[in-house]
Amino acid sequence: MSTAMPAAARDPLAGRLPVTVITGFLGSGKTTLIRRLLGHPGMNRAAVIVNEFGEVGIDHELVAASSESVTLLANGCLCCVVRTDLQETLRELFAQRRAGAVIDFDRVLVETSGLADPAPVIQTLATDTLLAAQYRLDGVVTLVDAVNGAGQLEREAESVKQAALADRLLVTKTDLASAAAAAALRERLRGVNPRAELADVVHGAIDPAFLTGLGLGSARAGAGEIGRWLGVGTEGGGGAYLGAVVPRHDRAIRSFTLQFDRPFSWQTFSAAMELLTSLRGPDLLRVKGLVDVAGEPGPVVVQGVQHVFHPPVTLAAWPGDDRRSRLVFITRNIPEQAVTALFDAARSIAPSTADRSTP
């Protein structure tokens, strides 16, 4: 995690192009979804980075649907083995946009391989400073097949991780599955990731608005945008991010929120998070939240996947009267009590008395 204190003088998010990561296991319908999205009038300025070895001749069909807004990776995979390819593709895409060689695209969709862990794609946007100046992660959309998804969640660890990292969960092929099987799968997904909004999708038909605007696009974000990003109003009840949400099926995956009444010094907060990531980085699936840093006019936005965190951003002001730090965790085999104890320890040795809290 970066230890540099974020600057609040300008809006560091303004002007960055939103990137949506679309993931899901083999056969989940990513190709069909993207093809339908590109046919929507509101998505006519989207750029797409897709898996060349798609399920149904994706390259020709997408080129026909979106003209110049497609870039293919040569070896068709966006897992960590080809992270450099993704970086180069995003840089080249932006250079072509600036030169007028491609459409003036306003967003990027990245389709991962069906066997890919989406975490390296997210981490690429966080660690490449040149990319971070032009792009920002908007969100992760995970598709799960209603016919085969339950079995994949049982057998395939990557399938569970894809669901756990999602901001939106789409259950596909419900027209081919029984109502009971689809209902059981929805319940299972809510157990893995209670805060992700969930919807059924048949033949890729969905309003693009459900899949966009998931992240923070401005340091002046309002309460609604921040609440949506944190997961307010999703499964678990209104204001779900204010309390722990206990997964009902996958005991290894835990989702919980820590709250702190008083400000942190940035050094204390960074030290606690760095220790956590060094000890349990691979199992720290996702973290996001607002941190009240002493002396800052607004909260500091933090978000990370495993051991990699995006550069922190200070919002211009708090979105409401509640100025408590709120951190949402999705972990694998890391109990809430262990994370709470780590922050308690960090506060107990902090030089400032500001770092007291009641999680």
C-alpha cells in the first residue's frame, strides 16, 4: 500500500477513462453480453479489449458491431502471465485515441479469459503510474451460468474468486435452468458476495447503466455515488456497509466492515494495512472504504485487491454528517476479529491519541 499522503488540491479522478472488467467462468456468456452492450446507443463510444479465443467467433462479430473500438490481445488471455500485453494495449489504445486513429472512446471494457483470475487486471490499473494517469477502475462485473455455475463454484477456486471480487453479479442462461436451480445459485452468490448487486441476464440483454458508474469518478463524489460504491442498499439491508454481512455458504469467504470513531494519522493507517498485506495478502481479496485522516477536509478513499492498492485519493468533502472511517473487507480465511486486533495494536502504539476507535 502506498504510504504517500494523497493530495487534495485537485481532482485526481477527473478525466480518467473508466475501465470495466468483465469476468466469468468458461461459457458464462461474456461474449454475448459484450456484443449486446456494444449494440446499445449509449455504448457507441466504448473500446473493448477481448479474449481473442472467444466462444463464438467474437472478433468478427464485435468488429462488425463496433468498428474501430476493438483491440485484441495476441494470445487471448488477461491473466497475470500477460499483464505486460494488457498494459501495452491500454497505452497504445490511448495513444491512438489521442492521435485520432480510433474513435474518441469514453470507456473501456476488458473481458478476461474464462479461466483467468481478475485480480491481476485490477492490479495493473493500480500499479502502472502511466496508465493510472489516463484510466481508472470503474468496477468488476462477473457472469455466472445458471446451468453450470453451482458446480463451478463447488469445484473451481477461480470461479469463487471471480464472484467475490465483483461489484455486479449477473446470472446468465436462466432460460435454460430450472427456477429452483437459478434461485439456489442466486442464494449461493449472495453468500459469497453479499454486497454486489445481482441481476438475471438472458441472451446478454441488460441496461448498460446497471454495469457502469460503479466506481468513483470524481473527488467531489456525492453521498449516492459513494454509497453505491461501498455497497449500500445491496443484499444485507439498507446501509449494509455499516455492519458485518455473514456469508451463508462459503465459510472461507468473509465480508465485513470495520468502523472507527476517531481520525487516523496516515502513518498509523498505512502501517496497519502494510502489515496485513504482508502477512495475508493473497487472502485479502478486496478492500475498499473511506478513512478519516487527521487534518484532511474529506475522507481518503482506499481500495485494493490482495497486496496491491490503488493510490489513495482524498475527497473534497465528506458526503454527509457521518465522518467515521469505514472499511469493507472481503477476505478468504481471515476472520474479522484478527483484522480488528491488528488495528487495535496499531492504535495502541501510535504516537497520537487520535487513533482510538470502536469497531
